[in-house]
Amino acid sequence: MPGAENDPVSGLPYLLATSVGRHILWVRNLDHLDLIEAYVKATLRERTLQPTKMTTLARLPAWIKLAANRGDLLKAIKNLRAKAVRTGLA
């Protein structure tokens, strides 16, 4: 998929990647997908008490954090989960 990030170890494109508007949503595995899904679904996103230590979720791109993209992201997550089942990754 053009624009999809590659795995830094293998150099191969991520198998679980899909377009969301002008962006690409990619995940390493189903645990990563679950984490992003929980973040996107959350209506209250609390910050860490140690602002100098960024969590994985704090490093997400701004477009994933925007509530305006929630519906499109949840559709993409659903499609990625189905793709994982079809390809035997689930």
C-alpha cells in the first residue's frame, strides 16, 4: 500500500494497514490495534503525571487524536480486524 510505513526490523510493509482519508493507519499486531481502538473510543483521555515521559499513545499522530476522525478510524479499525481474520493473523 503506497505510503504505508515499513517495519523497521524487516523493512517489509505492515500487513495490517489501511487508508483513512489522506492518511495511513497501520498496526503491528492485534494488541496494537486493540490499544488504538481503545484510545479512539475513549471520550476522556487523561494525561500522564510525568510530562517528560511520553507514552505510546501520546506519540500518536494528531489526526488519530482528533475526535472529528473518530468515526472513520473506527470503520478502519473494524476493517483491519476483519483483514486479520481473513489472512489468519487473528
